[in-house]
Amino acid sequence: MRSKVRIRCAIPVVALGLIVTGCSDNSVTPGTVDIGSTNDINPRDRSELRDGGNLRLAITNFPENFNYLHIDGTTDTTASVINPTMPSPWVSNAAGELTVDHNYFTDIKLTNTSPQQVTYTINPQAVWSDGSPITWADLQSEAAALSTRDPGFLISSPSGFDRVEKVERGVDDRQAIVTFNKPYAEWQSQFSPLYPKSVTATPDTFSNADHDTLPVSSGPFMVTGIDRAQNRITLGRNPKWWGDAPKLDTITLSVLDDSAVLPGIQNNEIDYAYMSGIENVTGAKNSKNVVLRRTPEPSWSHLTFNGGKGALLEDPQLRIAISKAIDRQALVSAAQNGVVDNPTPLNNHIYMKGQKGYQDNSSPIAFDPDEAARMLDALGWKLNGDVREKDGRKLELRDVMYQQEAWVQTAQIVQQNLAKVGVKLTIQTVPGQGLFKDVIDPGNFDIAQFSWGGSVLPLGALPQIYAYDPNNPNSQLSNKARIGSPELNALIEETIAELDPAKAIELANKCDQMIFAEGYSIPLQQASGTYAVRDNLANYGAFGLASPDYTKVGFLK
């Protein structure tokens, strides 16, 4: 379960669909993928819940780094650990409306607009799990680490801190005043999550303090055990927590192979899991003491190209030609058949269907295999037998993905599409551990298949994912495709500085049009948000845009 306020996280496992390989008894009513203003979490009063219990969740792999701000840490797996354990300034309801999380801050105000200035007043009870108070210095240290001024900090996103002039002490240690040197529209995404200054103080601590565990946290839960032999992380109650006591005793996160997730639900070994594809959804629906909970969420699957210097797909026109040969509608129909009513591709990189601002910008990659073949010919890629060649180099692409049946079946359709225009595709699967750190981030791919987890604040994706400076090592890591331009960078800067929401939407869509035109990636399907949940689990399920409240999660009496 991802926070809906933070920067986007990379999701290796969830293909958000599974191609039907045989007939099945489909008793599932198809739903929508359009983002709405409600959710499905079995809301119950705390008085209806029993004290105690263990919430059993599945994760793909151990976090590469428990620091979510680190380039190796901004993944769905790390988010699963830090959501119950780390502070964030804001919580979101099902409609995506933000309010201050008063567990951590008594007040947050935009106190000036020229220059832009935000004042954070910290809850005087808020402490880290080691007993030390949360102070303005923690905010100052995180802002400095993410400012991009020191490239030694391997950050996944600047989160607008490259536009912050200074962070100062307010009336006391429990108040921080953030002053910007450039406007930043989505300032509410900052400090989400907040880490202690002991983690963000130096490039070394940033990379290593939370590399193997989370020694200092500040939530209703804390990491109490890591068993790598059993592939399990245990979260227990934080004895220093000052808010409402959580109902659960523990949360356990077990590393499971994708093929073990549905059996884990069916055999009462886990309590909650995302279900992709009609076979998994039907299997979960027919399981004893399990219910399906569904709410569309801002997550989406895609094919991302490697357009870095020297890469086979460095030429944007070649990427466009490849894109035109791929039948997105066929991929999405196969993946979401029976789960989603009238499934169609996502046609925007920034806004999700149902979000204000969504429009179809995908015309540059419209499916047209004949045009794809003509473009390839014009670019000098000539057929030699079944595969095209140019200057003695074959047009053979390597497609990497998490080792999951859904992703492989998606790749097989892509493989068939590309073969028709003389492009050979090799499919390479990688275990969850190391997919990004060892394969995607170093650029060891031609096409990569994974998903992005989105946010109620969508503009943050622009500088995080699509801005690119080939001379900046951080930019080379956060921009997985290594694709961009000074013109797009300038438009991104203009967009995130625009404080008028309507104008920001207009500018963001201009950015998206440029992203499609450069052949950055091929959006596929938006998530249906379908989860298998134990039927006696309350205040947990398909959250949509909402943030979970882990003090209220529990099992019915």
C-alpha cells in the first residue's frame, strides 16, 4: 500500500493484469479504472476491533535500501515498510483531499508567496523511536540532502528542494520555516517521508544508515525483526508512539514469489494482496473467508525504452517506429479482460483516467505497423531475412522484467508484434531483488517493463522521471530511460513553478506531448485496484487515493 502523497515509486512486480490462458468460470463483475472519490476498506469503528493480531502481507523482495529517498529505495517494497513506520506531513482522503497529519504537525501553512514560504509547526509530542525529538533540524537536513547541491547524495527525486533557498528555525526547535527561491506548486509533497538528520546528514549516511534495516523511525510501528533466512520483516508496536495505540500487535511482510501470492491467500497464509488478471481475481473471489475490494488507483504499467548515449534505441525516431508496431489495445484487452469493463490503454504519462487534467496525448505512438515498417526502412533498418539490419547491426532488442507470468505474457505479445516488422525481441526475466539496482538503473536493457505508483500530486513525476541532464549522475539514475531534452527540462521547470492549477494542467499536458513525441515509453494499463482481503480485516483494503491509518487497522471481534 503506497502513500498517495509521496513521489512515484517503481513497482517491479505488479503487471496490473494477467492474460487469460484458458477458460474459467468468471463470476467477477468488471469494474472501472477511472479514479474516483470513494474507496473500499471495510470502515469500522475502533471499538469493533479486537486488540492484537498480526497483519500478514506479501512483498516482492527485501528493500535494496530502507531509505525511501535514496535511488535504490524508492520502490513499492520500501513503501510497504515505511508507511506504518515513518512520518509524513499530510494524509489524503478517498477524494485525494489533503489534511495535516496532526500526529506529526500541529499546523502547516503557506505563510508567504513572494517569496514562497511554508511554516511547519511540529507536534511537541513527536519523537523518533530512539526517544529524541523531531525538530526543525531534521527538516533542514532532509532539504539539504535533496537540494541537488551535493551530487554525492544519490536521491531518487529532488522533490522541489532544488527550489528551496533555506530552512530556518522558527519560534523554537519545533518549528521550521522553508523559504523558496523559485515557486513550487506541489510543496505539499515535501518531507514525505521525513527521515531523521542522522540519515540525511552526509552522502555516506544517506546511502548506508538505512541500507539493511530501519534503526530509527517514528510511526505507530517500528521494525522489530528482519529474518533474511525466512525472508520476513516484522513490524511491532513502537513503545515511544504518542498517538492512538494501534489495534494490531504486529505486521509481517514476507517475500513471496509471484506464483505463491494467490495460494497464500487461498491457504490463509497472507491477509491481503493485489490481484491482477481474471484468473487470479476469480481464484481469490472463490477463496474461503476472502473478499475482493476494489478502488481504482493511480498506478500504471508501461514499456520504457533505453535511449541513453550509445544505446541501440538512442534515435527517437527509431523508438517511435518501434512504438507504432506495438498494439497497445490488444495488450490491455488481454491483460484486463473480465476485470475491467471496456479496458483501454492509458494515454497520458502524468494524469490518470478520472483525474482532472487527463487527456489523450498518445497520437505519436498510435498503432500503425505499416507506418512503423516504412519508418524503419527510411531510417536505414533494412530487412535481411526475418530481422532488420543497419551498418551490420541487427535490430534485436532485450526486454527485461520481473519474473512474473503476467509480464512475460505481455512481452510475448510485444514479441509477436515486433516480429511482423522485422524486429527481434528477446525476453529476459529478473528476480525482484536487483531488477532496478543491477539491471535497469545501470542501463542494461533495451526495453524495461514495470509499473509506476502514482500520487494525488501528479506533477512531481515530471522532474523525478522525465527531466534529464546527461551530465548529472542523479539524473541518469532517476530517469530510467535516459531520455530528455533541454526544451523539455525548461517546460518542466515552468510547469512545476506555475501556481495556477488550470495553467499548470495545460503546461503539464504540453510536457506529456513532448514525452510521447520523444518516444520515452509506452503506457499500457491503469490499475483496477483489485485486492484480495481477509473478510474480518477492517479499515484496510483498496484505498484508492486515501492514506491508510495504521492505528485503526485490525481484525473484527
